[in-house]
Amino acid sequence: MAFDEQLKELAQRRDKALAMGGPEKLAARRAEGLLNARERVDQLFDAGTFLESGMFAASNRPEDRLTTPADGKVAGYGRIEGREAAVISNDFTVKGASSANINIKKLKHMKQTARKRGIPIVFLGESTGARMPDVMGAGSIGSKDDPTEYLRMRETPWAAAVLGHCYGSSAWYASMSDFTVMRKGAVMAVSSPRLTSMAINEKVDPEELGGWRVHTGVSGIVDLAVDTDEEGIAAIKRFLSYLPSNHTLPPPRVPVPEGSGAHAERILELLPESGNKVYDVRKLIECIVDEGSLFELKARFGRAIVTGLARLGGQSVGIIANNPLFKGGAIDVDACRKVVSFLVLCDSFNVPIVFMADQPGFLIGKEGERLAVTGRVMNWLNAMCLVTVPKFALVLRKSYGLAVSNMGAGGNADELAAWATADVSFMKPEFGATVVFGVRPEDGAERFAEAVAKMSRGTTAYDMAGVYTAHAVIDPRETRDYLIRMLEVHELRLSGGVGEHLMRTWPTTH
């Protein structure tokens, strides 16, 4: 065959692959306001940087070979804000992006390359699950020989978007990722509502099975819900901007935005003097970190605690802060799960952690015990012991009970500073008055106040500093400068800004 004929064939095959499932299916997606698999890749990567892998892959079943361009998964490499990354973008227009032998090989190759070459991988999910009849029978699903297929060693960041129906492998990888964003209207579950209905002999509503409210507020698997594909991909790019390309590097540093640190005076306006009054700790955080840098994760899950990535002086940090706006800041089971997941993320990718304590203890009651709250609390403390990145703790107002240690005191942080407003004890003094002295408010205001005063002794910031539990007592308005300076002091100089990653094999969902 002459060169011109060979090049003509190449062009024709490229055109066929780029046509995906055909003009009618692509038009239908556009009418719904959805991006197709290749448009999503274009949104993710810097213009002109995408290098495809497996464009000419197709089903290994003879009857499907001509109707499965790229075998339903677009894969390859590109740059995100100048940094290399890998991608798997599921093409729903080709057999519902179902998983089969050839496209699984593409997925494995992307994962292997990302791991070996130290680059993040992004999963843009939308899939009907496993392709049938390909996977039926012992010769298929029963003959798998890859015990490490779903192993996570956290060598590189994984980010995923749930952008449509995600069943089977697209749900697995979304659940395994360090960050997962979900478009409202998408559904993620083990199996489709139809199959689930057949299995349990009951009609299943897709939203109730695995909609965004379920996964952002109940399961906690999804970090963020968005309205459009474009917003979801933008969120992935922002998440990755806080992290290094792999675990052997410190996070990238960026210029400090203008106006950072200008709102310190607002802290005293936002912080109520009474420990019984609530406030939104996110507003305090925004007064401390670099302007516009707070990127909250799992905002609808375990809301008594805020977890988020931010920057201080251009350096990435992780924030763990009690939020009295929800449940008075009392820590429940979901909050415990959320914190452990975040500790694993930060320690795996060399991000220093800042704790901000204002909590009345753990939320007690029958529900918590049934959900194994004591085990969750111990998981958290165990994880704290394994963290090897710098940890800094602040006591803002109250901090009571064992949770004092969970929030960084008790030697669990490299530096502990108490705001002048801090109060630390075993429990709220009013409760202690009743437990210790048997006095209740109805027994008389004067008698109760006397008992409360006795239980309030030795609980101030200066009492903590006096026994060197707190290393400093600071004006709340000094917090930003204090933390930036401590980041300089505790830089991981001996290891090039890299921790030991003792939690890199911690389970992917907690």
C-alpha cells in the first residue's frame, strides 16, 4: 500500500474514533447540556497538550469491533496548569462506557504510568457498569488474576468526577479517589436502579439510591456537588493545585494574593464572647488564610467539623476546625470519619495541618454508640500518631474531654497555641457542677454559680501555658502571622519537605 493510501486510512480511522458513538448521540448530549468524553478532556487539560493513548482500541469481540471506537474510554496524558497528568474519560455514547477487556487494559496502563512516573490521574466517570455478555461466566469474571487491581498506595493524587450514571468500575474509582466531585442529577451506585430493583424486588428511585444528596450528606464519599460538567472539572483542577504531583514532592507554592491578612480585626467581631453562642468557623478561617484560598471538602457531611485545603503565605495547608454552627461543634461519628480521611490525604501528600478547636466534646447518645463512635474516636487518635507532616493546633474558645487530644492537644501537635479566649477542661463547667457536686440550676442561682466557679478553676489559656501544655498564648488577630512563622520553623528540611507516609495504605473510605 502506498504511503498516501496508508495516511488516508490513518485519517479515516482517526475521524471514526473522534466521532465516538455518532452524531445523533452526541447531539442528544448537547441538548441536555452535557459535555461528551472528549470535550471533558479538553476542559481538563491545557489547550493543545492532550496526547491520546488507545485511540484505535476496540472491543475484542468480533461482532463489536467496528462499533466500539476507543472501546468507550478516552485515555491519555495532558497538562493541568503546566503539570503532567493522566486521564480516563468514559464515553457514554459507546455502549454506555461499559467496562470490558480492552478498555480495562487502557485503564490499567494509565494507572501504571501515573504511578511509575509520578503524575496525578483523573477519572471522569459515567458508565453503565460491566459490559454484558462479555463478563458473564467463570471464564471471564471468575478468571480474573489481578489481586492488586484496587490497591491504593497513594503515590500520586487521584481525582474523580461523577458526571452521569456511574455503576461498577466508575463507582469504584470515584470511591477510591482522594477527591470526588459529583454533578447534580448524576447517580453513583454499585448497580443501576433497574438491577437493584430486580435484586430487592422493590422499585428504587435513582436519587434515593445514589444521588448527590446521598453521597455528599450521608455516605460522605463525594466531597463536592456542582451544577455542571464544567464546574466539576474546574473543581478537580483547583483540588490538584494544592497538592504535589506525587508523594515524593512538597506541595507547590504560589504567590500570596493581594489583601491576604487584611481581615484580622474581624476575628474579634465574628467570635462571640459567650461559649454558648454559635458562629460559623469558616468565616474565621477566611480571615486567617490567604485571600480566597479556602477550598472546603465534604461540606455537607459531618458538618460539626470543617475540613479544607487552604494556603498560608502561599503554602498549602490542611484545616481541621470545629464548627459550633452545627450541633454546637459536638463531634459525631460522621465528623470522625471525615477527619480521618482528611488526615490521610494531608499526610500522604506532604500538606501541613492546622487544628482549630472550639468543641464541647463528642456527641453522646444511643445512635453514636450503635455507629461505633468509640472505635471512630480511636481511629482518629491512631491516625494522629501516624501523621508525619507538621501539625499545629489552636484552641479558640472551649475544648473539653478526650476530644481535646483529638484536636491537637495532649502532645498531638508540634506546636499548640491558645487564644487568650481559650477554656480547656474535662467537661463543660456547668455539667461538672452537677456531676461532682450534685447541684443543678433549679437548686438556686447562687449555689449553682458557686459550684460552676469551682469547676472553672485552672482552665484558662494561662493555666495551659503554665504547665507548658500550650506553647504560646496569642491574640486571635496574630494567628495568621503565628502560623506562617511556625510553617517556616517546622519545614521538613531533612527530608526535602516530604513526610514518611505511614498512612498510605489506610483504607480508601473510612
